[in-house]
Amino acid sequence: MPDRHHPTHLQDAHGGPAPAPKPDEPGRERLRRALVRPSRRQAVVAVLLAVLGFAFVVQVRDTQANDTYSGLRESELIQVLDGLTGTAERARREVDRLESRRDELRDESQARAAALDEAEQRVRTLNIIAGLVPVSGPGLRVTITESTSRVAVGSLLDTVQELRTAGAESMEFNDSIRMGASSSFENAVGGIELDDQLLEPPYVLDVIGDPHILETALTFSTGPVETLQEDGATVTIEELEQVEITSVRDAPRPEYAELGTGQ
């Protein structure tokens, strides 16, 4: 039996003395090492704790939001409802006002566009009537050839006037001289002078308008064609689907007239 007064010595597997256990490390040192170099298990635990904390905060905020009106009395809830109703009513009135203003602006824009279109159309019409722009359209080509004698100035003028009365919108002589409201004829050596420019026979008159009506205006009994034939001229009339009038007149500048007030 071993002696109870002598301590028994521990032996290792080979019968030698076992190493003595190391004293415990201080707790502060272990905590520092865990924070500096955490193990995988510690990292997983930290992540789980963070997720749980975030979920808790969100739940608390949702609960607070849902409980915003839970503690109010009935009178206070009625005041809140009245306030919301008043806000909605003001918003509705503002929407109505904005929609009304939008409709007004739309109507003004449409009216302005219509007025602009009408003004542009009037400008185009006046430019055509004044002979300031080239034009094309259906009409006639009237060729007046002198044979036995000269064509009288009055006969040409009657021809032009009858065509205007019949709705001629544009006329041109000899592919070079555009007729205007103030055009005038005069006798000249070698032909007829139109707006200070010499016209030599044959006189070729291009006219834009309704071909049938224009021809009727020339060929009725005692009309312009008969008068020209009495002057000894030969008259031929061609109906054309497209008459091209390229000559233009210079726009006259008014010497005395001015725009009225407000124009």
C-alpha cells in the first residue's frame, strides 16, 4: 500500500512523471484574444445576434406606428378625421382649379393656332391675288394671233376683265408679265405695252381658274373671242389640267397709307 503520508506522483504512459498543469489564464486576457481573433463559432453567433437585434427594432417601430392613434380619445380621433377631410377637400379644389386653367390654356392655344392659320391663309391668298408668288393650277391658255390687222388695246382689256369676272385667280402674258389689279394696257410700236413692258404678238395668255367657266366667259355671243375676231385676230383656247405661272410682280410700297391704330 502506498504511504498515505507521501504524495503519489502521477506517471505518463511510459511510466515517467506527467507534466504539471498550467495555471489558468486571467479572464481579461481571454476576452481580448476573443475580440481580436474570434473563432468561427463566435462570428456566427455575432451575426445572429445582429439580425435578431435589427428585427426587434423594426418590430418596435411598426408597433409604435400602429399605435399612433390607438391612445386617442373619440373626440381627438374626430378632430384628426376632420383635418384629413379638410386637407382632401382643399386638394380636390386645387385639382379642379388646375384642370380648369389647363382647359383655358388649351382653348387659348387652339384659338391662337386657328387665328394663325387663318392669317397665314389670308397672306397666301393676298400674295396670289397681288401676283407676288408663283402659282399653278387648272385653267386655260388663250393664244391671240394677229392676221389682217392689229389687235385693239380695248379688246385685250375686255378679255382680261371678262376672265376676272368669271373667277380667274391669276393671269400671265407671254410667260413674262404677271397681271395685277392695277395692270394697264397702252398702244406701242411693235405691239402693246403692258405695265410699261412691251408685249409682241402673238399674245399668249395663261389663266388659272375653272376651265369650263373661263372658256364660257370668253366664247359667249358678242363676247371677247368674237370681238378679237372682228379685229382680224385668230383665237385658240386650250383647257389645261396644270397651268404654271412663274412670273411675279414687285410689291408696291404705300406712299401715304399707314396701318390703323391697333393693327
